[in-house]
Amino acid sequence: MPEVRAVEVQVDFGFSEEQELLRSEVRKLLDARAPLEQVRKTMETGPGYEPDLWRELAELGWLGLTIPEGFGGAGLGWVDLVVLLQETGRSLFPSPLISTTLAASAILDAGTEEQKQRWLPSLADGSRIGTLALLEASDSLAPTGIALLGKADGDAFVLSGQKKFVADAGAANLFVVAFRTGGGPQDLALGVLDAGAPGVTASHSATIDATKRLGTLSLDEARIPKSALLGEPGKAWPAIERLLDRGAIAVTAELTGAADAALSLTVQYAKDRIQFGAPIGKYQGVKHPLAEMYVDLESTKSLLYYAAWAVAESPSEVPRSASLAKAYGTDAFTRIGIDGVQLHGAVGYTAEYDIQLYLKRAKWARPAFGDSDFHYERVACLGGL
């Protein structure tokens, strides 16, 4: 019998010089153009983002970071995207960046060459804003959660119904829609709809985090031509599941940046706030929570970096690693948000102090692409439990 030896795989998560330069440039731009004072103004506007700054991000190549150069993008990977999203999360930057990136990912993953040429360049240059329309009223991330039925009609499918919890629905003009093609559990399809098409209406609604927009896509006899289908009708669940994994990774990337900023705000407050003649950071009741926040944040980053690395290098590992990162990260960020507000004392609950904005972002991030209960259960199922 041949000898079997265990092989240890080591992954170096040190960022390259180019990635650190990207981080520095993103932070420099957002510090100058989107400080929290400006974020507070932007989140109250109708669009919920700044069109001029959006076009500037496109010119810098950041909107098409993971789109290949042949389709107008920068041709970088998901680890590079994580660097960008951590900085947008740190600034609570209001924009449809994640939505557009995921829509491009869907087209890149399942589209034909003609479809990629049709849609990806405009997503990369910012002239189109994309988003995913996957969920419905059940908010279920399983195949059975998709009930919207596409009725075959000649060379198209006709859709009538609603897609819920659509990120940046009011700003998007390209929707990647999941719908059902039959009664089987996985009889699903993905198709691309333009916002201006007949029977397509999008609206947004208020959420706890005003820097993030969610809405509803309403469809009334809307037609998706078969030329706009991504992949083969009735076999789209694997592609949808990959989008859910990538969405979980993207949200986790932003939440680690936001959690890092919340921790920094709280540490600075602990140094500045004098109580009983000394900074409150001197006391164990403040030191210990801050230390726990730091450990939780660093643990989340390690899980996140592996998941982002696996997208290109080890796709079979993505479901488990994405779920671990999202599960641990959402719980950690919620604790960091709550503890940050509490360590600020009574002023932490006031609208004037920025720490409450990070707690609201934690509340938004928790259910996005699955909460911790969903992802821990998924990890257990993937492990055979």
C-alpha cells in the first residue's frame, strides 16, 4: 500500500506593494471627497450617492476592478477588491459599488462573449449601474425562495411579480434577475433586464442605515429575451449560489473596514474622555472590551482574506470559507457597534456622534446575503452534519 502523506498548504496573506498603494490611494480620495460630514449629506439625497464622484471612481478603474481588461476593466482579483471595499466600508461611503460589482460578476461568470461585450464595458465605465434582484418576500437564500415564474413566450420569458431587498434599486439601470422556469426545486434562470424596459419599475425604501439603499423591483409582463439569459434556462442555481457567496464576501469586506473605523473612533474617545481625573481608557472596564473588539476584527479579517483568495485559487473552498467569514464577521461587527456606542456613554446614542452610524451599518450588514445563523448552519451542512 503506498504511503499517504499529509500536505500542508500555506497561504501568505501579506498584501503586495500594489495592493497597499491601492489602499493608500482609495483612503486618500475618500478622506478628501467623502469624509463623514459629506457622507451625512449624501445619504440624505435622492440618489443616495454622488454621481460626480461615481464617475471619478470609474475613471480611476475602481468600478471595473475585477472586470478583465478586454471588457474595459482593470483585470484584478477579489483580494484587490477586498482592499477597495475595506476602505469604502471605513468611510461608510454611500455608493452602488458592491451592487455593480456583483452584477458584473454574474455576467462574467455565466454570460456569453457577446453578452460580456454588451454589458461589462458600461458597468466598468460607470455609465451603467447594476444590481442583483434575487430575493423575494420569503427572504430565503434557498432555491425554493425564488417563486417568480417566467412564462415562455416565443423568444422570451414574461415575468410578473416583485423582487424584494434589491440593493440600490432606485439607482440601478441594469438588473440581474433570478426567476423560475418550472416546478422543480432548481428550475431557475438568470436574466438581464434594463430599467427602462416596458413593465419594469424600481423603487427604494428607508432602512436603518441611510448610507445603504434597498428597494423593490416590480415586474408587470416584463419580457426577458432569451438573448439576455445568463446561461442555460433551468440550470442557474450554481451561478446564483456563487453570486450569494461573492455577495457575502463583499459585504464582509466592507464591514471589516467599518468595524476598524468604529474601533479607532472608540479608542480615540477612550483616550480623550477624562473621568475621575484620568482617561477612561485607563480602566479595565474599558480596556478589556476594546481588546476583545480588536481580536474579533483580526479574526474576521483572516477568514475574509482566505475566502477572497479562494475565489480564483480554490473555488471549491469558497462556499465554506465565505460562510465562515460572513457568520463570524456579522456577529463580531454587531458586538463592536454595540460596545462602541456603550463605551461612548450617553453621547454615543446621539445623532451628532459618528459611532452610531457604524452601529447602524452593523445592523444593515447582519442580514445581507445571510445572517450568522444561516451561514453557521450552512457550514455544518457542508461539513456533513
